[in-house]
Amino acid sequence: MKLFNKKAIRFTVATMIATASLSSCTNLDENLYSTLEKDSFYKNKLEVMQAALRPMTHMQAWLAPTGNSGFYYHSELSADQVAWPQKGRHGYDGGDHFRMHYHTWTATENRGKTSWDLMWTGIGYINGAIADIESLDISTIDMTEEERTKVIAQLKVLRAYHYMRAIDLWGNIPISVEVADKPLNPETKPRKEVFEFIKTELEAEVPKLPNLDAQTIGQVNKAAGYAMLSELYLNAQKWAGTPMWDQAIAAADNVIKGTGGGIGGAPKLSADINSIFSNTNSANPESLFQFQFSRKGGFTFDWGGFYMGYDYMKETLDVGYGGWNAFVVIPTAFDAFGEKDLRKKDWFLFGPQYKYGTKTPVLGTEEYAKQPLVFVNSIRRESEGDKTSQGSMAQGEENSGARFNKYKSGRLSDDNYQENDYIIYRLTEVIFNKAEAIMRKNGGSANQEAVDLINSSRKRSFAAADWEANKYTTAKLTLDELLAERGREFIFEGKRRTDLIRFGKFTTAAWWDHKPTGDPNKELFPIPQQQIAINPNLQQNPGY
């Protein structure tokens, strides 16, 4: 059962004040959707929960691949798996996607400013809700002090998650925890100081969270909090300069052992590679934290804009949506999957495309107009005779690159059509985090425990007859191989840039037509220049 939907969430004065309070930092123009006064709101527990859930509904705008230029766009398009090449007359968009792919972005990128605005708006919403709920006289409503403590903990953990994503992108940022912060122009804090703030908040508040269970799906819960801690500790060496491998292992164990709860008991891996992303995934036992999208509830997870081809995809998948023919898989990323790997077959659209359930070809509409559409593992002008070059971001065609098929909406006739939730954390990631921390403690080598952890996930990706030849051993599972397997397992999940940076590959490795910059400053994005112009206390990151 869905716990909330888009129509059920209302704006409060707290959220409006929150954005205004950060205007010096983010320069946001806010539309007033409600004129409710605080004293006329919060009349019952439901209204408190509506205010607390508002930041979650906002967060999907910058975290999920639903169309805005937020964290997801920057994490995937700057890395080695997904690109948005120009395809004939489509997709140049002022060179935005080229600069992201080649790491030549500047401090004046509109998409960078959009990301900053969206994420700081979310922090403002949270600060406003915390201030209101902490000052609330709960003796006048149907809410206990214990319930308020849990709601405040959920909001503080969610705020810490926002900050974790912000230091991932920008590193050195302000810390704002009140609606009316003084001064109104908060100053930049070093990344290490912000890391300590996040760590302190999570360590203090996660134990106060409700356990994950069937009633807390879609809410900030204890299992999600431990997953956040496992990620924070895993990146501590990069983000704060001090490794925290033991802490990463302990936080992961709290998830794996069920200390933070789980859907139907302790979390467990899905039996197959597809159910965690299916249109019945809301109560999947592998999920730890998710956006509860629902077409029936009026709040659809629409990945189609970025990931689907043009309207011919309606015929291919028997769905009601097409897309912008935007994101494609980088050829070297598709090549990283072995031919026996079930993920290569199930998570991509590749080769000839047919009308659903038939052998009738779907026809192209651009370079291959009225010809059978065949997705190919290259990005070059094959319609003009180029069958051998490496290609480039400027040379795509409508059929260039394998395509996304990880989340599947089901057919139009399916009762659960487009009921997919978007998974933010799942058990598999925590298992990978623990294995990596073990290997790093062991000088980069795998022991049997690390191998068993990764094999527990990888085994789902191969038929029984192929497993022995494809399972890892302590000799096969190197750190480079772990990074490659993370790429295969978490492709399209918005994780890749963070992983590449932690493994030292983001500015030093080559992929497809991307040549390494060798510039460590590119591990952080620039603070948007528009924000620095508004707030003189913001300091630009090195190299910009």
C-alpha cells in the first residue's frame, strides 16, 4: 500500500519561509501555493506528517531520473557509462552534455545552478519543518512526544542525506540548520567540517528512527539510515581525509543483520535481477529506501524523458510514453558485460526493435526513417558509411547506443502499469560497501568473506550452467574488478561518479572518446557563479 502520493502533500508556511531564508544563498523565486499560517496548520498528526514528507516529494526532482538537471544528471553523464550525444539535429542543447562528458564544464552552467537550487530548496524545506514541529505544542493534537522525536529524527537524517549529496558534488559548502540563520549569507565550510556535521547528525539520529517494515516503506527509516552511514564511512577517506573502513563494515552489518528492520523481516536479496526494479517493487525485501511513485496515486516515476527513444517506443514496449531519445549507454560500458551475463540481456534494449509481441519491425523516424530500427553499440554516422571509427559525442544517430531497460513499467493493460518505486538504497549496495571496506582494510586484496558477499549478488546474473566459470575467487576479485562489477550491478542508479572518484579513476581513466583530464579539481563541480555573485561569503572551489 502506498503511504502517500503527490496529491496528498500540501505546502505549509514553513516550507515557504525556509526557501526565503536561504534566498541569499540560492536566489530562488518561490511561488506561494498556500497562505496558511503556522498556527492554523499542524492541527493533527496527519498535518505534521504532511509537512515532514514534503521534502521527500521535493527530493525526487533532483535525485531521481525524472527530468530535472539535478544530482542524477551530474552523476551519470560525467561518468563512464551513460552519455547524451548529439543525434543528427537533436540533442546538442548548447553543448551542455558534451561539457559534462568531456569534463569541460564551467561555473556558469545552468544545469549546475539548477542542481544547487533544488538541493538547497530541499534543505530549506527540512529546516522549516523541523523548526515548526519542534516548537509545536503537541498536547493539543493526537501525537505523542515519542512520535515527534521520530519525526524530527527522520527530518534530520534526511537533511544529512541532502548534505551528503551536496559534499559529493561541491565539497566545500555552507551549513544551514535554521530557518532564520544569521548571517543571511552563510559562509563556505571546508568539506571535512561538513562531513563531520553529517556524521554527527547521522550517528545521533539514526538510532531514533523507526525500523523499516511494511508500514514505513517510503519513509526515512533505520535501515536506510545505516545504509547512509555505510556510504558515508566508505567515502570518508576521500571526503574527510581519514579512512573509516571498520565503521563502514559495522554500519553495513546493521543493515545485513536486520538491526534496522526490513520489509518482511531482515532485508534479503531478490531472487532474480529484475524484481527489485519491477512495477510491483514497492514491498520488495531488498529495498531499504525508496520514492513511492504511483501512477494510480498521481505521482508517476517517469524515466521516459531521459531514457526512452522517440514515440516508436510505445510500439516496442506497448506503453503510453515515449522520450527525448537522450541518454544512451557508452559503448565501452556495454562491452563490460559478458555475453552470458543476464543483466546484458534484461537491463538493456539492444539490436532490432519489434512491435510488442511480434516480429514486425519498429521503423525509425530520423536517419533510419521508414527503415527497421536497430540499436547498435556505437555512436557514429553509420547511415553515412562510417562503420569503423570510434565516433564521438557529436556523431550520434537515432539508433546509437544500447538503451535503458532496467526499470520496466509493464504494458498498458497491466493493472500495475507504471507503479514502479524508485530505489535509493538497496541491500546489494550495502553488501558491496562491506566487501569493499574489507578489501581496503586488507591492502586491496579480497578474502573469502569479501568474495562470498559479492558472489551472493553476482550469482543472480548467470544461469546455473554458467555460474562456475563466472564466479569470483580471491584471485579474481581485485579492486579494479570490484569497480567493474559495481558498474555492472548499479548501472543507471546514479552511483557511478562517486564510485569512480573513490577508486581514483574519475580524472585518470579513459572511456570511449573521453580522455582523462588528469585534473584532480574536476572531482568537484564549481559553486555556481550566480550564487557567488549573490552571496560574497561563498568561496569558489579550486580550479574554477
